[in-house]
Amino acid sequence: MPALGKRLWLFPAWKGWSVPFSPSPSYLGTGWSPWAMRELHPGDASCRAPQLDPENTGFIGVETFASLVHSHELPLDPAKLDMLVALAQGNDEGQVCYQELVDLMSSKRSSSFKRAIANGQRALPRDVLLDETGLGFYKRFVRYVAYEILPCEMDQRWYFYQHRACPPPIFMAAVTLTQIIVFLCYGARLNKWVLQTYHPEYMKSPLVYHPGHRARAWRFLTYMFMHVGLEQLGFNALLQLMIGVPLEMVHGILRISFLYLAGVLAGSLTVSITDMRAPLVGGSGGVYALCSAHLANVVMNWAGMRCPYKLLRMVLALVCMSSEVGRAVWLRFSPPLPAAGPQPSFMAHLAGAIVGISMGLTILRSYEESLREQCGWWVLLLSYGTFLLFAVFWNIFAYDLLGAQIPPPP
């Protein structure tokens, strides 16, 4: 083991000893005081040069960093210290890249995390999260989420130890709550809780996507708050909470909200191209984007996924998703009741699944890595942008050029 690894094992913080320390609120969770963060700020050359990188090489020497940690009694997070040792082992001279150190201590998404894992597997303790006892309810839930979402044991350990309850997974909870409130409002107003789309007043809602109202662009997104009936709302809400919330806890609100909304938008635009007469309600495009991405991630990392009963849960998820698609197809082509116009389309389900398997799988496989540094991500983003551009022009020109006979808007 390089000298850095040998020295770090001697520090009190490594063994979890208590060190007097009162961090600033802005640095909670990093294990570094404001002074130390100023020492590691990449833009402060006057502070960095004499203390950490006197020769301005971009690397921090073993002796220099060891002296910094020891002299200022900095209580490093043991999980981050594991990563630091692994980073040093990946360098022939036992040095740590200055920028990688800054990213690691600030919990910034960086490829340095994956490189540390790849280079330092043998040095990291191999304790198993499932063996830990005495955990509270919330920490047990976090451990469950780690095994449910992440395929690599080192990723699971890193997430478990560095997870913070703030910010909470508010996006999926807020979307689900809004959908329930909207459903209850329309249900009470119309006195109808199943097959609501058969009520003429329901389709007059300004939230529903209807081909006759394509110019009202917000409808391509707001249709996700409306549902056919209680069964569709229950199915979507259950999956959003069971799969969407853990995904948001691990990957963050920005990535999961982008994936969900990309599935919703792709669903409505796909319907406007492939099923030009049909309206659309329900958040199935976003739900299927999340579910298909998660299921594809489980299949591709089957050996590493430690979630219990994963085969049974996979089968149940596929059965539920297939049943929902079958129900939507049946309502579209063989409605049980006479209706004034075509029933909502099922194409949003398929479009959401495609978004999840392509774009979503890339997001889920990039835990703690920056998406902008991956060529595949930009290819997928360009493809999605091309589809959006094509769909916009289609909605502007194709309906008139093809003479599509769309039902009159409600």
C-alpha cells in the first residue's frame, strides 16, 4: 500500500474517534471546516500553492496532505477516506490529483469516484451492509434503497454512508400528491370515479391533451395530472412511490425529474404523430420511463443487485405493466360504453418505455459520474432533441397536409 494509505490508517478519524469540530452549516456532510475548504478551493492559487501544491503540478504530495490532515485534526468521513486511499493507489507515485480531491470532499459528481473504485477494490473494507445491526428505521430504509437501486457493492456502501436526508425526494411525492388532488376534485365535481373520460365535461378540462387543442402547448405536459379512473391513478401512484422515490433518493431530483418529464413529453408527442385522432390523459409516459429504466438496470446488472426476491418482483412488475398496456389498448379500440369521441391513446406507455430504456438507463448507470463527460449521453440527448423538433413541425404542418379528420375539440 502506498505511503498515503499507511499514514491515513494512523489518524484518529479513520477509526471513528471523536475529534472536537464545529463545521459551518454550508459544509455539513463534507467533514471539512471552512478553513480546510479554503485550502482546497481550486480557484485560490495563493492559498493552494504554498500549502498543498508548491510546485503547481496539479497533484498533492503524500507527505503534504498527511501533514495537513494531522495538524488540523480534520475528521474525514471514513467512506471518503476509503476513496482517497483508492485514488492514491491508482497513481504510481501515490499522489492524489488536486481536483479529484476537491470533488471527492465536496461530494461532487465526478468520474474520480469510479476510478477510485476500479483502482482500489482490494484496499477497501468488504463489510456487508446487510450485516449491520442496531440501525434505526430510516437508516434501514436507506440500506434497502441502496440494495434496491445500485448494482455495485462499493456504490451501495458509498451511498449508505454519505446519504443525507436533506433535500428529501420531493419531486415524485409532489407529482403524485397533485395527481391525487386533481382526481379527487374532478371525481367530486362530476360524481364519477371510474372511466371519467366518458363524461363530456371531463374532456373539457384545460389539462387534457386533445388533438384539436395542439396549439395550447402546455397540454403536452399537463395531461399527466389527469387519469381515466381510479384504477389508472392507483397504478401510477403506486409505481411512482415504490420506484420513483428510491430512484430520486439515489440519483437526485434533477436527473429523475428530467427523466420523468422527458417520458411524459415523449408520450404526448408520440400520440400526436402515431394516433392523431386520440386525446391523452395519465402520467403513464413518465411512469414507464422510470420503470423501464430501473428494470433494464436490474437485468443488465443482475449478479450485483442484492434486492431480495428480485426475480419475483421483476415478474410482478412486468405483469402489472403489461396489464396496464392491455387495458389501455382495450379502452382505445373496444370501449365498454359509447363515447362522444375516440378514447385516450396507449402509445404514451410505449414511448415512455423507449425513453427509459435509452436515456434513463444511461442516467441510472452514471451514479456519481457527470453526464456531460459521456459521449453516449450527448448522442441520446441529440436524438431526443431531434425527435422533439420533428414532432413540433409535424404538429404544425402534417395535420393540414394529410387532411387528418380529428374529432372536434370539447
